[in-house]
Amino acid sequence: MKPILTSILLTFSVFLYAQDKTANDSIKKMETELDEVVLEKKKKAVERQADRVIFDFSEQSHLNSGMLLDGLKKLPGLIVSDVAGMMYQGKGLQVYMDGRPLNIYSQDLTAYLEGIPGNTIEKVEIITHPGAEFPATSGGAIINIVSSKKSQKYLSATYSNGYSYTNYDNSRHRFNNSLTLNSGNSLFNWQINAGQSYNESYQSSEFFSPDYLISRNLTDRNNRYYYLKTGLKFDFKMDRLLVNYDITTNNSSSYINAVGDGFVSDDKGKTKNFYNDVMLTYQKRFENPFKKLDFRLNYNNNNGNFDQDSRLSDNIVLNNDSDQNFYQFKTDYSQQLEFLDKTKISVGALADKLDFEAKSFGSTNLDYSRTTLGVYAEGHANYKNFEFIVGSRLESYDIHGTAGSDDLVPFKQTRFFPNALVQYNVMPQIHVNASYNKKIRLPNTSALNPNNTSYQNPNLGSFGNPFLQPTIYNNYELELNAFEYFFINYSITDANNQIINRVITTDNGAATTNENVDNATIYNFNFGIPIPYMLFTKGLKKTLEFDFNPDEINFLFIYVGNQKNIIPGLDTKSVWNINLTSQIILPAKVKFTASYGTTNTGGYYNYYIVDKPLNQRVDLTFSKKFLSDNLSVSLYVNDLLNTVHQNLSIAQTDLLYNSRYDSRRVGFSLSYKIPSKNKQAKEEGNILNSVPTNDEQNTIGN
């Protein structure tokens, strides 16, 4: 406890000390050099702003060594699981890639994130307080994955690859390759990022009750994933046009041996997905650099197919197809005003349409259509030590369709969504803020799809619910953060018609589905603090004498999160999440990172009760840079102690669920940026990310 109290004291004392030393430090260089201290200015590993937190992947080897999904699971406070879905500090996440909504969910989203190498990701933004400029359907929070490096005026190239293996009764392998090329001329700039990955994986799972075994499944899966991301930028004096086109394909085969009460099966599952996305962005700029006008037109299509064949009877068990088309137009205008210290106003409009069709054996059993129209206005203002964000959004929805021979319950409403955030800057890098926003969550097409798109046997099934209704959220939060790493926050979410995933009993066994819960309340508490190891070797006084970069010192970061879901009819208990991450700079500038994560037992994720610590794991990473930092090499071991598993009880039933996968994995990754010999090479903005940078969008006074 003493080191933690000392670290808190350090966090709030370091700035006060720095204020007294500013004048002297600006003219006097330190004569004493410590291994823990790095004076060069580097990109921040973590950056916090009033409405978001940004994690740099490009320089953090423990995040980018494996696949993207592996790195996301290591972010403190971010949970990715079959039970909880994807959440950050208890908030459900809507997933964006390069500023555009993916509109991919469930198993398809998992396969997508497992197919992208972590060393092709620049950063991950988690927008914890989505303002009015984001669609109200963003729910609790947004995760924006920025996938590319900055482009250059002259030809440059970056090659990345990785390999890993596991040994669970058989050796299984994963490898990936990617290449980024970019260049430009007097007419336009271009950028291409292409890659592939091949993953072999294993999973065992079982549903059972005290009386009988419902199903025990052993699954071998081979997944082949290919992607191509392209960008063109045309400059017209002050204006510019960006054209982005992305293609991804996923082709996986699964071999499932299952046994349960009254049956034995040996099946082969085949999943094919084709996803393409095109975005046109016209950015109008003015003599006033703080005035901007953007127009964006986005279209994406996601076509999926899932087949399951019995290898015992040579019969087709499932033949399910889906086709989703999404269209969106939006425009945003922002301008800075001479009001208070700094003020920026933003206004905009949006229109989008989603069409989804699901078929089973060629027969359409869901035809779903959704149209959204929206307008918003928002103001960002700074006054002395205060920062204010106040906005409102008006959205109109028209949802209709058919499920088989039945009409869906139509949803035609116009709703008002306010948001507000006030932040008090106690001193530079120490902030207190309070926020409120109202959001809506429309059922995603995976939750609506009545067809099984994963696996089924005579005792076990999984299906969506086409009659789900939207969820309305009221989110309240209070937070204190300091020096990017230290934070403590508490939030309350009131949810009406909360959409949840649960397991129900059936005549033959069990099935996974989705339901609406009339009223639910979610309480979240989160705490994070860094403890520099120099506190133990140098003491507090000596530590305060050095102006160190926390990203380049030896430290332990402690994260503790608590979530409690209140659901009518359930006596729920909270889930505690604990994450410890240690960074040590070894000789020869080798960076060693170790992380440990676990949960308590007895907590509830909605209707799932944690019987054993969930996804408990120890991960180790060694990394070093060579060739003037152009070559980055990492070696890693994930789940060193082989403790990742899920052991759950299902509330209001006597069902139990256990699963584990080949999580103990050894591998390496490398990324080589081919150096340019052209001394006139000039960095340009990222043109695969077709939205303005975070600084352009939100920062007005920090």
C-alpha cells in the first residue's frame, strides 16, 4: 500500500516541483544521466483528452507483436470476450476502422480483428464521451482503430510480418505478412496497405447440467484472411479530395467433433465473408485555418455465408447466407469564434440507410431495413481553467421489415439526444471532468439474424432475435486524471430495453440468443496508477528531481475496474477486473514488458456468473530496434501459465458453460521501414484515415 500512496503523492507533486524549477531547468542541463531517464521527445504511449484516450500501438511492442485482437485484450480496462463482448471500462464499444463504422459484429468481428497484424496499427482511439458530432447510435463509447502510418511525398515502404505457434495435442501455426507503400507527385498522393494472415486455432467447450452433458465440442479451425486498403489524395489549392477503397476477405474452415446426451457428431463448418468499403471525402478549407467544411459519402457491403456439413451422414446441416448494404452521407462544419478564451462551434447533418437480408437454404427469413436522418450542433469552449463541451443531436428512425411471414414491430421515432461535459484543469496535465449524454443502441444485424452462423448440433443452437427493440441509454460519469496515466472515475448508465446475450434452455438442451431487458443499471468504477521503480531505488526526493518521460522508464502500471449490472429479478454481484503491466528497460535498450490480468469469482456479466477467474493470463514481450530504429523486432509469449479459460454458470438455469482455446502462444514479429535516401522526403497526413485528425476535431485549448 505504501508504494501506491507514494506514487499518488509523486503524481501530484511532480508538477508543483517542476513549476519552481522551470526557469533553472530551461538554462541548465543535468550532469547526471540515469538509465531510467530519456530526454528525447517521443510519441506518448497514452494520451488523454477531455472526451477520449489514445493508445499508441506503433511504439508499444507488447501491443503490436501479435494480431490486433491480442493487443486490444492487453489494454487496461478493455475486455474482449464471448460473454461481455467488447467493452472499455464497462462501456459497450462500437467499432470504427480509420474513422468509419465497420458494421461487423459477433464472430465476424472477431475474425476481422484476428486477421489484422498488430504491427500495421498506428494507434487506437477510445472515445469515452462521444459528442453530438457522432451518431447517437454510438451507444456508450467508440473505438477507432487507425491502421496506417503517415504517407510521404517520395516513395517509401514498410514491410511487416509475424509468426507464432501453439502446441495443444498438435502444433498449430499462425503467420502474417503486410506491405505499406506510399508516394506522391504534383497531382496526387497515394497509399496502399496490403496483407494476409493464416491462423490455425483450437477450442474446446461444453454445456452441461448436474444431470447430463448437453454438448462437448472440440474445434480445429483454419482461417485465411486477406486485405487491401488504398487511398488517393488530390489537392486543389486549399481544398482536397480523398478517395479510400478497402477490401477484406475471410475464408475459414472448422472441424468440430461433438458428443452429448443422445448424439455423436463430426461436422465441417465453412465460413466465407467478403467486405468492401468505399469513402469519398471532400474537405473545403478557408483562409481562416480554424474554419472547416467536410462532405463524406460512404458505402460498404458485407456478404457472408456459413455452411455446416455432417461428415458422418454426408448431409448438409446448415446453409445460411446474409447480405448487408450500408449507405451514409454526412457533412460537418466547424469554426472558431472569438468568445471566452477559445470557442469552436460545430454543426452537421447525416443520412444513412442499412439493408440486411438473411437466407436459410435459399429462402429469405429476414428482410430488414433501417433509415436514419440526423442533425447536430455542438460547442467547445475554454474559459480560464475550464473547458466546456455542450451539444445536442436530433435523429429520426424508420425501421421495418419481415421475419419469415411475420412483420417486424416497426420503429418510427424522432428523438433528442443532449450531451454535456465540463472539465476543470487543476493545473497542466491534471484534470477533473463530469459528463452526461443520452444515446441509443439499435440492434445490430448479428443480434437480429434468426439463422445460426457459427455451429449447431441436436442439443445446442445459437440464433438471433429479429424482434429486438432499440436500447436508450443515459450515461453519467465523473473522472479525475493526471499525467496521462493516473485516473479514477465512476459512471452510472441507466438502460431502457437493454439488449443482452443469454443462454436459455430448450427441449433438447440449450441455445444462445438475444433479449431485451426492460430496465437495467450499470455501475462502473475504474482506477489506474503508475508506480516508477526508481521510487524504490532513488527515493521520492531524487525521483522528483528528474524531468522524465514516463514512456521510457521502468514502472508498474496498476489498473483495477469494478462493474455491477443491476437486472430486475437477479441478485447480482460485481465483477472486479485487475491488470498489472510492468515495463523494464534492459541493457542494450531491450524493452521487456510483462502483463497479468484476472477477475474475481462470483461476479455477474448480465446472466453469466463467473465461477473461476475469467481469462486469467500472463504475457511477456521482449523487443528491440535496430538499423537506426528502422527495424523493430519482438519476441513474445502469451498466456505463459496456460490459465485462460471461461467457467460460467447461467443465471436462472442449472446450466454450466466451460471453454478454453490455444491461448499459450509463442511468436515473433518484425517491422522494417525501408529508409528513403531522398533528403527532401516530407511527411504528409495519413490518407488511409479519411477523417480529420483528432487534433483537428476536438482540441481547442489543451
